[in-house]
Amino acid sequence: MLSSIRCYLLPVFKLYLLGLKVLLVQLFGRSFRLPVMPRQDGKVAIVTGGVRGIGYEVVRHMVKLGAHVFIGTVPNITDSQSGQDARKARWQENGKKIEFRKLDLASLQSVRQFVQSFKERDLPLNILVNNAGVMLVPEGRTEDGFEQHLGVNYLGHCLLTWLLLDRLKDSGKCGHFSRVVSVSSSAHRIGKIRLNDLNSCQWYSAHAAYCQSKLALLLFSSHLHQELQRGGFPVSSFAVDPGMVDTALYQYLWTPLRLAQSTIARFLFKTPAEGAATVLYAALSPALEGECEGGYWANGCREMTTPVTFDPELQLSLWETSLRLVGLQ
Ligand SMILES: NC(=O)c1ccc[n+]([C@@H]2O[C@H](COP(=O)([O-])OP(=O)(O)OC[C@H]3O[C@@H](n4cnc5c(N)ncnc54)[C@H](OP(=O)(O)O)[C@@H]3O)[C@@H](O)[C@H]2O)c1
């Protein structure tokens, strides 16, 4: 009984309480407005999950500034060919430089194929935005047998970043570092890394799994930044919390909550464009240039988050375990 409360009810309670707190801060705090960013002509970016929500706004802004953007996306099986063509046409009508590539983060093979197809183009890579994500999905496994949140939100991005690291390093230079921006969440604050049960085989809570995946992404981002700086490479790694944003991410909430959320969201949540602001700031701002940057960013500011995110032993253990899981060691 006690263990059921601890495993299943506590993560639910903690996540909704945190959501309420974030909402109140959002309501009474000042919302970050993205300053005017410099032109990005000649820059190449990859954005995962760039066809809707926050990712869509990130792509829209980047292409407006002249960047060449690759969108990694899962072709939706419910999308007809004409629907997909219409989506592409919406982007391409203004002659923007956008390319769509199949990327299913729930499949390590798909991640490898995506990277191969990108590298075949022989382009530089200046910005990688690890944005795609799922939240509170029913228990399930990815193609490689990982728990869904861990596999899609974290391990897929972990492999993607690793395989693109050489291109990011080659494309960065002093004064123009390449950047990796990983979209985490304030939910990382209540996350726990279960190193001996990362895949939630012993017990499954969608709430705990989401929080774990977002904490893992933050630990990865932070460790990656340190490794890059130690090696003297011109690449920075940032983790970002976009805030509570009105997107389809909430589609798996329990139905009564989903109804309440969709009503509240219209008034209290950020719009996807507002949610994209800090992501874009981390990806584009000249103010964040150089090896001292990186870190965790929320509402346009660098934040010191929970002590666990700075734990070097945990960062290293997770790093090594993750590389092994994605087949890199
Ligand atoms: N919304 C919030 O309040 C909030 C708060 C904190 C953090 N975040 C984070 O922000 C990021 C963007 O979320 P959002 O709010 O914009 O949600 P969203 O509208 O649901 O967008 C999620 C994106 O991820 C893509 N995706 C899902 N599974 C994928 C897979 N297996 N492979 C490749 N792409 C996949 C989706 O692609 P399809 O369109 O093809 O399904 C979609 O484009 C997520 O990482 C989320 O955790 C959001």
C-alpha cells in the first residue's frame, strides 16, 4: 500500500503541484520577450519535432532570419500524402530553406538513418535543437525496447547529438560557437534517475517517467557542455525550459483534467511562440557566445536549478549508461 502511494500517487501529486506553481509564477511574473536576433544567413540548423507546437515556432523564426533548417519528423500515419504536401507547401511558399527528413526518435535505426541522410548533403551544422517530446504516454516500449519517455525524449536525442557532434565541432569557430539546445522542462526538478531501472521495468508511472527523461536530458546537456569545454571545442550545450505552453503535449492527460487544462490553457499558458522564445535565445543570441555559457535557461534567464543536476558522479554514470544503451560503447 505504502509503496503504491510512493510509486504511483506521489509522482502524480508532485507533478500537478509543480504545474500549479509554475502557472502562478507565469501568471504573476514578467514574460520574456525575445530581443531582435541577428540574421542567420548561411547557418544550418536541425530541429526535431519542428512541425507543430514549440518546434514549429522555432523553425518559423529561424527561417525568417535566413537559416537553412532541417526538420526531423515522424511522418504521421494518419496524414494523407496530400496533407503532408499541404504542410510542406505552407512552409515553402515563401521560398524558405526548409527540408523535411524522416526521424523517429523511438527508433535508433531511424536516428542513424536521419544523420546519414543529413551528412550526405555535406553541409555544416551550426545549431541542433533537441525539441521533440512526448508526455504521459501510456506504458509502451520503443523499437529498441526502451520505455517511451526515456527513449524518445532522452536516448533518441542522446544518440542524435553524438552522431552529429563531429559536424557541430567542425562548424563552430571562435566567436561563432555551434550550439546544442535541448528542450527540457521544469518537471526535471521532481525527476529521479533510477540508474538500475532506467526503463521502469520494476514499476511504471507515466508521470515519474516523463520527469526522469527531462532530468536525464538536462544532466546530459550539462555533462556534454563540460566535455566540450574540456576538449576546447567551439560548441556550447544549453538546456531550456519553455514554461507551460498551450500545445498538443497535454493530449494524454486524464480526460477530465485534459478538459480543464484546455480551458485554462487559453488564458494562462504561454502561446507556442512565447514558449519558443527562450529556445531561440539559447540557439541564436550573440550574448550567449563563448565557452562560459551553456547551463539551464528559463524565461530568458540562466537559472541555478536543483543540486542533483550538478552531481558529477550522477552525470558521468548516466552518460556511460546511456552510451552503452544506444550502442556507442
Ligand atoms: N508544452 C509545454 O508546456 C512544455 C513544457 C515543458 C517542456 N516542454 C517540452 O517542449 C518540447 C516540445 O513540446 P510541445 O509542447 O511543442 O509539444 P507538441 O506540440 O506535442 O510537439 C511535440 C513534437 O515532438 C514530436 N515527436 C513526438 N514523438 C516523436 C518521435 N518519436 N520522433 C520524432 N518526433 C517526435 C512531435 O512530432 P509529430 O507532430 O510528428 O507527432 C511534435 O512535433 C517537448 O520536449 C516538451 O517536453 C513543453
